[in-house]
Amino acid sequence: MRDCGGGGVDVIHQYGINNELDCKVLYRMKRMTALPFVSVFFMFCNSIVIADDIADEGITEVSVGVELFRWQEFSNDDARLLTEQGPRVSFRFSRNNDARPSSGYIYNISGSLYGGDVEYDGQSQPGGHFSPADVDYTGMSAEFLGGYRLMAPLKAHALDLLAGIGVDSWTREIRNGVNSQGVGVRGLNEDYRIIFMRLGVGLEYRKSFWKSLWRTGVKYPVSTKETIDLPAVKLEPGKEPSIFFSYRFQLINNDNLNKGTFFSFIYDSYRFSKSPVVSTGPLLVNQPKSHMDVVSLSIGRAF
């Protein structure tokens, strides 16, 4: 085993295809400050919303929910290196005209805050000794989704054609742990900033006192930035497509058919291939192939 941390303490790491040691050492990392970036993003999105005959029918929505989160990393032969999983909480807000009752342009400008402690179970050295620990996630995202709605003649069904762009920033803090041999293992801090695009379709169905909205499609990260304090090492995880799916059920307010309480189910994901290797002193560092899957259940209000 190669000790990168000194003092006889193991270091959490993964291995590449050429048995390169991916060592990552814990230093206290400042929290990301993505709020100014998100604010500029919202100003930009608001400026490009087209005001047609229905745009003034836009509504505001807020929701809170629970996420079931999983992050996994794999070696080049697809052996599991680590799994992080557990619940997180989220708060989401948006301005949209998803309730548009006729054919035409639709938009959804949204943002979310999320975070929580999940369990870490991963390798700490080549022998495959797994180290249980906790991982703290905090993050925020912003997205502009636009498209065109095709309303059926009877106005009970609508087909949406969608495209969008967004940014997702989070901090991943792996705390110190102890491996299966009882040896202390240092943790790891990472910052991620992902810019992504979506392409998808949606289907809305309406009844007298409720309506539902299905959406699904492909998500692709067009920019991937990861920062590790080793000291500051910058990596670029590889870009792979993933899928998303959502279902929303809304009770309709008698006074306004667009407003009321809604429940939503969302599956979202990222797929990253192995990043290029970066040399920092005697160490060769990279981010292994990684998968993120998030299932969320939420309740909200449109007003």
C-alpha cells in the first residue's frame, strides 16, 4: 500500500487501468460560492422568455421533497470502488407556463437547493479494504427549459417538445473513517460544477379536477469541472449521456385551473467516464468512472 497522507493513515483512493494510484488527501476545503453565478443565470433566462399571448399566464411554484441518492465509482474493468447512498432533502422553485391550454411556446425557469448526509462504503487501498464513513452533500442548480406544446383538438391531451440548459454545483465532503482492518482513513473534499443540456418530450393529460404531466428524455453534461484540495487539483470527468424521467399529479383549484397542490416523482442521473490523469508532485490523480442516480418525491403548490 502506498501512504500519501503520512502518519500511518490510509488514504481513500481508486486504481486506473494501468494500476495508477489515484490518491486523494483531505484538506479543509472552503464552501463553493455559486450563488452569484446562479443569479446571473436567472437574469439571462428571464430576458429570453418570449412573451406571447399566453406568457402572462405564467405561474410560480415551490416544493419540498426527499431524495434517494446514490453515487458509485468503478474501475476500468467495472469493479465497484465505492458507493455513497442515502436520503437528502431538497427545495425547488420555478416560474413557468407549463399549464398553457393551447398550442404554443412553453418555458420553465427553475432552481433548487439540496443537501444531506449519506453513507460511504469504498476502498481505501489495493487489497479492497472497504471503509464505512459519512458523506456530506450540499448543492444548488438552475435550469432553463423551453419548447413547444402541441394541443390535441379536444384539449384533453398535449405533447411537449423540449430542450434545456442548466448548471449544477455541489460540494462532496467525505469524512474520516476506519477501514475493515481498523486503520484510520482520511476523508476527501471535492467541488463539482456541471453545465448540462436536456432534450426530451412531455405528455399532459387533463380531467375536470386534476391533471398529470409526464416528461422524459436524455441529459448530457457539456462541461464538467471537479476541484480537489491536493492542494487544488482540477479534473474534468468524462462526458456521457444519461436519462431523466418525471411525473407530476396536480389537484386543480376551482378558482383557477392552473393553481393548486401537486405531487411529483423525479428520476435524474449523471454518467461520467474516467477523467484524464493529472500529475501533482509524485502523485497521479484522476476521477474514476462515476454514476449518479437521484429519485425524488416532493409536494408543492402552484400559485
